[in-house]
Amino acid sequence: MPDLTPLDIAVSRARGTCAITWSDRSEQVIALTDLRRLCPCSLCSDQRDKSAANPLTVISGPEPSAQLLGVERVGGYAIRFQWADGHSSGIYTYEFLHALGAAPPNGAA
């Protein structure tokens, strides 16, 4: 992958989307529900792995919320979303976000 960086990141809470314009001028729109569901943090990744291995796995805690409270840049390589359910530990690298455009929306990246 070329060294792509976002030129613009625009979140629409009304549409439930995050639109990214990349340095190669390509554009990508990702649903906030997909971003929350595919959170790359270790806790969420572990829960997805357990659920995939055993569909009867019980996940405790609050239901994940795709309601977005804020977005912040993390260094020059990622962004972090702050979700209404209190979750904000996922660091979404630019490489991870760009790969979501190539993956089916219901698949894990």
C-alpha cells in the first residue's frame, strides 16, 4: 500500500458515516456501525475471535454503541473514536481504515 494519509476526515452523525479523503484523492465512506463493530482494540478483537469460534459465547457488559462522541488524531498514523458507551481504546490506523474500503462491510478486517 502506498503511504496514504487522510487529507480530510468528516464525520456525519446524522448519516452515521465517516468520510475520508486520502492523499491519493480517493474517497471512502465507512458506516459508524462498521467502525464500532470492527474496533481494533485487543478487547474487541478478543471478543470477536471468541464469538467466531463459538457462536454461543456470552459477551458481558453494555451493548456496544455506534453513537459517536468525538474523534481525535493519534500521532501521524491513526485516529481514535470516542463512543457513547464509554469505549475509546481502539486506535484505527490509517492502514486499517483504508483496508476497510477493500473489505466487505460485514467482514472483519
